[in-house]
Amino acid sequence: MTTIEKGDITVKKILDCIAAELAPCFEACGYDRAYAKVTLSNRPDLCEYQCNGAMAAAKAYKKKPIDIAGEVVEKLSGNPVFSEISAVMPGFINIRLDDGYLAEYLRGMEAEKKLGVEETGAGQTIVVDYGGANVAKPLHVGHLRSAIIGESIKRIGRFLGYNMVGDVHLGDWGLQMGLIIEELRDRKPELPYFDGTVRDTYPEEAPFTIGELEDIYPAASKKSKEDEAFKNRAQEATFKLQSGYAPFRAIWKHIMDVSLADLKKNYGNLGVTFDLWKGESDAQPYIPGLIQDLQDKGLAYESEGALVVDIGEETDSKELPPCIIRKSDGAALYATSDLGTIIEREKELSPSKYIYITDKRQELHFIQVFRVAKKAGYVKADTDMVHLMFGTMNGKDGKPFKTREGGIMRLEDLIAEINEAVYARIMENRTVSEEEAKKTAGVIGLAALKYGDLSNQASKDYIFDMERFISFEGNTGPYILYTIVRIKSILSKYQEMTGKSLEDEKEGEILPASSDGEKALMLQLTKYNEVIEACFGETAPHKICQFIYELSDVFNKFYNSVMILKEEDARRQGSYIRLISLTKKVLETCIDLLGFEAPERM
Ligand code: ARG
């Protein structure tokens, strides 16, 4: 029997523990131990786990699967890990865990710092490129998904021990800068930036507030669509800025300062933080050398006035266009900036993996960038480059989400709308003060928004359905929070009643399950380490959502079937308490990995 030791030894994954019991039996019967692979049962009515190894072995050993299964099961009889193990037609091995073993497993899990999750990432750096806001343009819901998904991936990786470096990679070097400069000239021509002289110093203080800046950009953008001359001026100004013209650099610096403060606040409200606040502008110093190098290596060539690199590979099912490195007018390009950024990241961080998170319309862009980076040897051949693409957040009409007036929804407004709806719901059954309700609404609103997003497979489009997202029932963020709050309340009542402190309560321990509902809860908890690892490997936070939704469900069923606080057997009660605190720890860790937290009450 695999013993689970407390202390510094990591609790193995439950499926591996079971397989470790089966493997020697396969071997003893003359079969390769690799056949002892165990999965969760797909017939929970019949068993908890199953091994299909006999079916695979049958082909290799030219025997009937049921005979192989029978032999292995025979060897396993009397094994204390299992309460039931049987060979069934055509050759499955059906397994149920022994209650005592399961309790022991959970006690081992409880004793671990990370409840059995192994820090497999130690010593490896991963760059997560997410957020991607464009400076001076308001954050809109399109940037929301990148921020939410990226933050979660970063947190999960960090939990697994990786050195995760989150970089916001701002769009801070594009035409919006020229548009703002020219609009500013039209509004305030007297400013020292516009008199044609190049000075050594410029005013410290920005010639606009964030409020004005938010007005300047949309006005300029609108003007450029109607006024060709203005548009040309803006392009010219962008080019001058990019060539280092000091007065425009000075305006750019003001735009950056004012916007960054605002962006930090907005991301902060979302519980999103970055280690690096770099942007496209930071890549610019690398670009001349990059272009030269691509030419020297014979990878870049002139095509219709532009400089391009072929990226096609034999295995491509359709022909992919070359990556444009420099346009005929010499202007900076998105792909070139990304390549420059890679060179900088390699120099400063040398990561073993890159994860970029943008919507799926950027698919070709990242194929091009990744291929050029590998072809030119900027990134090692075995460095993993992942583009996690997400779908669109749609409104109930199935079209990209808009405001009621049909405009682009600003992030701030969206958050305010959700918080208000949650607030109204809390006030319906008004058990807390208005002030507390406001604060709680913010916490629940964020959970509703993030869970609503993360619970969908990232690559799929999803419908932003506020009513559903804020519901306290069903597969929603508030439902998870509600479950946590419920556990918190039982625990504090228990503490009040018994005066026992939960943290250092030594007497109680998790006992073998006393009902099916309790066992279901215990079995669900054992999936924890497996889920976290799989979810990171597949960059799929929705798997955590699925797991905690199921966990909340089995917990609530268990809760409704027992009287925890009225239990008279103190050992049994202590066991319940330990089990539900373990459930709480798992839920709390998972929501932290998703990027939100639970209130004290709701
Ligand atoms: N600023 C870009 C946008 O709004 C996203 C940046 C994504 N990251 C990157 N390294 N290209 O579309």
C-alpha cells in the first residue's frame, strides 16, 4: 500500500497512487506495468475509477481482455487501498477506494503546504504577455479578456513555482500618438512644442489631464476620418515622433505619464497587476539591428518596396503570407515591434516559454512572429511559444458586446454596471448595512465578471449575460463565493460554540466517510493537484472553474445531508470541521488563482 507521509513529501496524484497499486500486479502476471493506467470512471454509478489496461494488453499478448483483467484483479484481492475491485466484461477493471485510505489521503493533503500541488516550475522563467492596452485610448471590453485570462495564467504558473513575468506590452507607439499631437496643436497652438524650435527642456507638467486626454483622442480619431489633411498631419507627426523629434517626444512622455497612472488604476480595480509595464516603444532601439541582422542572414528580402521574411513551412495546409518587417514608407510595424521585444526579453529574461494572450484575429500575426523568431535563431528551437487566442465577448444578440446606445463599452462602465446590479440584489434581502453592501457588491461583481469569462473555454466566443453571471445559483462566480461564505459561517459558529481554534486544532482528524455524500466530497477534493497541473499545462483556466463548480455542488449536497453543528459525536464533528476547512482552503486557493476573492458575508 502506498503510504502518504506528512511533512515535506508531496502527496502524489490520486490516479498515480492507484496506478502504483496496480502496476506490480500487471507485472507479476507477466504484463508491462505501463498498462496500469487509471482514469476517473465514466460510469460513476458502477465505480469511482477504472483501468482499461487489460483491453490494450489483450492485443499485445493475444489474450482475452477479461482474462487479463481477471488475473490482475485476483492479485489485488485483499489490497487495503480498495473497497472493491472487479473485472467486468469486456475487460475493464472497476475500482472503488477504501474509505480509510481516502481519509488518509486527505490527511496527507491537509498536511502539505500547497495541499499536494507540486512546485514543478522552479527555476524556469515564463513571460506572459497580456493586457495589451493601447495608451491614450480608453480600456474597452476587448482588452478585458486578455487581462482576465492572462492574470489567471500568471497566478497559476506562479503557484506551480515558475518565475512568471507578466508584461502588459502597451500599444504606445502607433498612430494614436500623432493624432493626439495634432489635435493638441489645434486646441493649444501656443504650447512650446509647436513653435518649430527644438529646446533642451520642456515643462514638467502635462498640458492636459486624463479627462481632457480621454476627450482628445476620440475627437482626433473622428476628425481624421473626415479630414484628409488632418490625417496626413497625424501620420507625419507619428513619423516625426518615431524619428526622435524632441518636442513630440516630450508630448509623448506626457501622454505616457498621464495614461499610465490611469491604466494602473483601472487594471488595479480588476485585480490585475503587471511586473513589467513595457510597450512597443521599448522595442524600438532593437529594430535597426534586427533588420540588419535579418538581411545579413539572408532571411529578409525586398518585395514590392517592402522588406519581408518568408515563413511558409512544408506542412502548412495553406500558403501563409510572408512577415512584413518594414513597409515601403519605412514606418514601424506591429510584427517588427514584437520581434524587437523578443530580442529584449531574451537578453533580459531568457525565458523557457512565452505565452501571448490576444483575441483570435491576431492568429496570423503570431504565427509570423514566432516563425521569424525561431528561423533567425532569436529564440531557441525548444523554447515553447504559445499564442492563447480567445474568442469574442458577445451581447445577448450574439454580436460583439456594445453599450445600449451601440457604442463601444468602456471597462469602467461595465464594471460599474455589474456592481450596481449585484448591489441591488444584495439590498433586496438587506441583511447588511448599505456601506457593507457596496463593498461586498464590488467583490462579488468582480467574481461574477471574471468567472463568467474564465468558465468558458478561452478560444470560444461567449455571451455576456449579466443576469446569469450575477446569479447566486448555477455555474457562476457568486455561487462559488456563496459556498465559501457558507463554510466560513459554519466554521466561525463552531469556533464560538466550542472555543476551539481551527488552525491549531490537533485533536480532530479526517475520519473515513460516514455517508455517500461525504465520500463524494472527499473524492472530489483528491482531484485538486491534478486539476491545477493540467489546467496550467493546457493553459485552460476553465478547468479550475469546472472543478470548483463540481466541488461546490458536492459540498452543498453534503452540507444539506448532515447537521455539522448539531453532531453529538465530537470526533465525527471534528472530522466534518476539518473536511470543510480543507474544502474552503481548496476553493479559496482556486479563486485566488482565477483572480478574485470571497467576501466575509453575502
Ligand atoms: N496592443 C495590442 C492590441 O490592442 C495587443 C498587444 C498584444 N501583445 C503583443 N505582444 N503583440 O491589439
